[in-house]
Amino acid sequence: MAISTLNFSLLITIVILLLGQGGVHKIEASHEVYKGYQSLETIPPKFQPYRTGFHFQPPRNWINALAGPMVYKGIYHLFYQYNPNGSVWGNIVWAHATSKDLVNWELQPVALSAAEPNMDINGAWSGSATILPDGKPVILYTGVDSQNQQVQNVAVPKNLSDPYLIEWTKPPQNPIMSPTIQNQINSSSFRDPSTGWLGPDNVWRVVVGSKIGKQGVAILYKSKDFVNWVKDKKPLHSAHGNGMWECPAFYPVSVGNRNSVDTSKSSNDLNVKYVLKVSLDDIKHDYYTVGSYNYHTDVYTPNRGSIQNGFSGLRYDYGKFYASKSFYDGEMNRRVLWGWVNESSSVADDVKKGWSGVMAVPRRVWLDKSGKQLHINPVQEFVKLRMNPVSLRNHVLQPSSLLKVHNITAAQADVEIAFEGLDLSKAEVIDPSWISKPQVLCNQNDSSVRGSLGPFGLKVLASKGMEEYTSVFFRVFKMNTQNNKQHVVLMCSDQSRSSLDKDVDKSNYGAFVNVNPGHEKLSLRTLIDHSIVESFAAKGKSCITSRVYPKLAIDKAAHLYAFNNGLQSVKISSLNAWSMKSAQITGKQ
Amino acid sequence: MDFANLFFLLLLLLSLTPFPHRRHHPLTLAGADTTLIETTCKTTKHYDLCLSSLKSNTTSSTADVKGLALIMIGIGTANATSTSSYLTSQLPAAATTAAKNGSRNAAVLKRAVLKECADKYTYAGGALQGAVDDVGMEEYDYASMHVMAAADYPSACHNAFRRYSGLLVYPPELGRREDGLRRICDVVLGIIDLLIVGNY
């Protein structure tokens, strides 16, 4: 963010404080506050080169964190944080959309507004949905009350026979969790209640994100009836040094079975592991660990070797992907993950274009056979948008080569490519200390930096003269560890040349991919949708999402290439590319 | 009896002695390919289903593991397609039965659910077709993801019936087909795992 913008927002904040808020606490939001823009509704311009074709986004205004996604009576519900009045964060309510297939959506009226002084008058912030054993859905969410304190409230459908669940009521017992002097909870750091799970004692548990100093905490609450909650003495888990934990999530995953496990059924089954995920407020990334859960003592223990302190653990996505929420999809026995992808463009641009934020494609989550990490991939339903396939097989990409993919709407496409035939004896050596710094490696070595094995991959949203392009690529190295030599694979999403516009964030993202290039092909799937690029390597072992704003590579003027800028050749074993139809998003917000 | 006749008799006797086989299989000839089907099926979740399904196909005895995967996917596709047709064929009957019982709401509901289920099984067939393409190209990662999706669609159909468990009964025939498709998909995933490991 430019220094001048930061100073501007500080100035606004100071001016507002000086104008007198009495003895009220300042809202400690995790967003920049641009009071001047919060309720500035402009008429969006007709030329919208960056709006997506098949990603979820409402017609206008600001969106941020996911809230309570769920499925009920065969209908998927997406709730999300929304500003009905402007293109920056503010006036936050729960907006609502429904779908039968996670692809095409119908916008619904606002589900939860910011209305009650003791519950949420200063904001209906994020939360989660739980499906009770009798099938009824219930929402738990954070409200900011008239004293600007963060509290938790419950909301239930007004009419259970309405499958679209348009209206929700807030019972008078709210707020059902509050920061008090006794419980010593920080009233500015107490939010995002998770989906509940039942213990063997038939008692409900949820976690709420918080912090104590610089220690991130998942506070544990218990209840017999989902209305009266008691804070547990111990948190479910905590970790030092990584700041406030937002949007905590805790769910079971099955080892050796690709199908998901119903959250509401707790288990001490050895074949069931647990995932604890948190959104780190300080750096805006989502991290997770896999571990075991003792449901008698409510203790979660991450797997040995998991990294949870600092910032080098496992992430759902190594690019732009935050405040995500997953839910157990009982219709299809799978876990589905949603993530919010904000803009990399400036606030001024967002106000001008009249909208900000998109949702990543919903993704299926399952545990790897090793039990050590998750696989994350777009849900199957998106293949129905594919059309006009273009295929290529067994093509050797010589060093310094570019292969154009023709007959495709390159600005709205789905590409699957797999590489093989690497001469691993020619891999360059990488020092083990780089294993925790893939993003630095990618920022320091963009696609123009030639290596021995790599960079090779895709150039997407490329302009005709290659003035602009976004590269998604692999590099393969050799690493001499104590025990043996092994090969490591680095994946980069390189935005450094994505746009001639100087005011957008063009930093690169990187991740190592846990595959052995000696035993398997390097596979990559990339979804391209105007201003969002989502890449999945090795069946979703590493994902990277990015936002780009080309000035030339727009619509029909965008092109797609496979490339190899390494010193060694590499073979494309197969490349499949499809033009993507647009999703239907209808109705009024 | 002279020597020639004795020799001939001996030869005749020898030809009648059964050679030691590892198994008696009147349907197959060489021992090698039978073993491939058996060793392949052993690694899957449903050995008996795998064995009987593959052996019922005439080309399986000479197929490699990739070929066995394709045969099994074909069996799954056949299940999905025939189930979809079966569901569509039930639509008129649903209306007639309900009309007889005077319960018009149940009839409308049943038709809607049968239609939804027919769609789900069609999607399952589509996903398996995607898997065929990917296996053909040896993109086993993608193939397995398509098969995973195909295995999920039958649950979605069952859940549609569960939603109206007071009014509708989940047909036992459909339940058999649901279990069948899911098991077939499990077997396919097992064979694909072998291909992933053995690919290099």
C-alpha cells in the first residue's frame, strides 16, 4: 500500500476521533477504514475489463470474509460480508446467495443486517453455520454492539419450510457470548465463531478467534442447547508470536478415505485426523495444521513436525486467499472450501470501478494419503462450463520456447498441463535454508531468470507483443540434506509483468510442491478469469491465487502460452485447454 | 503291442493327466493374465466385485492395468447410464400410482426427485467419461478426481429422497444401484492408484 494512502487513512481516523466519540472504544477492525468512501455509491462504469465470468461476485460494492456457508435441503447457501453502500469496507451486513450447483447463483435479500444495539448495530461480522442433528441450521456470528465491543450472537431461520432461508431471527438471549471482566477476553479481539461439533458427552463445542498479547488463541466454548454457552478454562489451541487468530475452523478429515467426515459427529477413530485452520490477521494468510484430537480432554495436538509458530506452515493457498470458510457438504459427502480474494488494485480504482473483492472458486478438500497435508481442488461442477477443448500430447518444449494455445478465449479459460521427461541429473542445487522462503525465491527470480530445469509452465493473460503476461511455472532443484539427495519442486505465480499499470500490487507468490519429479509428472491446473488466476499443482497439494489487471491483455486481446525458459528441455505429456462459459448470477442484492 | 503303439498310448495317457495349475479356470487359458487381474483386484477395496466384473469382459484377459482400469470405468458408466434411464422410465409410473392413491403432492414430489436423481446419475456418467479421457492420456491424478466426483453423485440422489423421508420411500432398486456405482468407483480408484505408482 502506498505511503500516501496510509497517511490519508490515519488522518481520517484521527479527524474522526477528534470529532468526539465520547467514551466509546475505537473499533479495532482488521480492515483499513476509509470513512469518506464507506457510503459513497457511484454508478459503475460500463467498461469492466476486470469483472470475472465464472467466479462469484455481486454486481457492485465491497465484499470480504465468507460467513456461514452451508447446504440445506439440497440448496447451497453462500453468506458473505458486504457493504451495501460502497466499494470499501464498512456498513457490514451478511449478504446472501443460493445455488443448486455451486456454479450458478441467485442473489437473495440481506440475511443479517446490523440493527440491534446490544447485538450488532455496528456491524454483523463473520461467523459460521451449524446443521443440528435434527437437520435445522443455526448461525453463530460476531456482532459489534453499540459500545463497539465484539460479541457473539445466534440467529435461526424464521421459516424452516422456506428452502431459500431468506429470513432469519435473532433470539432475545443474544448476545450469547460476551467479553467480561471475569473472562478477561479482549473486546476488540473476539470474533468469528466456528461451526459447532458434538462431543461424546452430547455437548456442543465451538471455537472463537482471539489473542492475548501476540499469542493467537482459539477460545473454546461449550453448550448443551446451542444457546447457553460456557467458556472453557483452556483454549482448544494457541500459538505464540503470530498475532490475532481470525476465522478459526476445526474439522475432521478421514485418512485413507477420500470422502469427508461429518463435522457434527466427533470421533476418536484412529482413521480420523483433525484440521485446525486459522486466518492470521497480521499477515492476511490462512494457515492449517493436521493433528489429533482427544475429545475427552478437548486437546488438539498438531502432527509432529507441523509448523504453527511463525509464518512457514501449510497454507490453504500461497497467494491471495483469506478469511476462508469450509463446510461439510452432506449432499455429496465432501468438504467444500470458500476463500475471499481481495483486489490487488488501489482503493481509488475500486471506488472508480464500483466493486471490490471476488470469491475464489469453491474447492473440494481432502486429506492426502500420507495424513500430513490436504489436497484442495476446484469442485467437479465447474467442468460443465468447459467448451471447445484444445488438446496437445507429447510435445517437447526446447529451451527458450513459447507455444501458443490457439482457439481459446484466453481471458476466461481452464487449462490442465502435465510435464515429464526432465533430466534430473542436471538439476541445480538449492540450499535447505530456502525451503521456508518460496515466496522470496519467486520474487527474486521471476520467469525471465533462466535456470537449469525451469522456469517452465504457462503464460496467461498475455498481450500480443508480450508486454504483459502472468507466469505460472515450476523450477526443479536438487537438495543435499543430511540423509540423502532429494529433488524439490518450486511453484511460482509471477505477477511482475502482469500489467503496465504502475499502481497495482504485482508481487509474486511461491510454494514448494510435495511431489517427487523422479516418480510422477508435474501437473498444473490453472483457471483464468479476467483478473483472477487460480493455480493448482499436483492434484491440489499446492495452490496459488492471484489478482492481475492488464491494460492490454484484456478479453479478445489476451493470449495463452506454454513456455520453457530453462536451459534443459522438458516434455509436455499433455495439455488440455477449454474456453469457459460464464456462470449465471441473477437476482437482486 | 509294438513299441510305436506303446509310445502312442503313453502319449495319450500323458495328455489326459491334468497339469498342475495354480487354479482351475475353465474360462481362461494362460496363467499370466489371470494373475494380473487377480493381483490388480487384490489392491482394490472390493476384490470379488473387481474380479467378477473384469472377468465378465472378454478383453480383460489380455489387457494391461491401464486397460483393466478402462474396462472398470466402462462398467461404472454403464451403471450410471442405465440408472439414469431407469429413473426416467419411472416417471410416468410415479404419476399413475399417486393418482390412484389420491396423493397428488407426493406424485409431484416424486417426479421432481426422480428427475433430480436422473440428472445426478447423468453427471456421474459424464465424470466417468472425463476419467476415460484422462486415463487414455495417462493423467491419472485428474482421472482419480473425476472418479471421486462420480462416486459422490449417487449420495446426492439418496439425500434428495431423505429430505422427504415422510412422503417418499427410497426405492430398494435405486439403493442397490447406488451401492453398486459407489463400489465400482472404489475399485476404479484402487486400480488408478496402481497406475500412479507404476507410471514411472
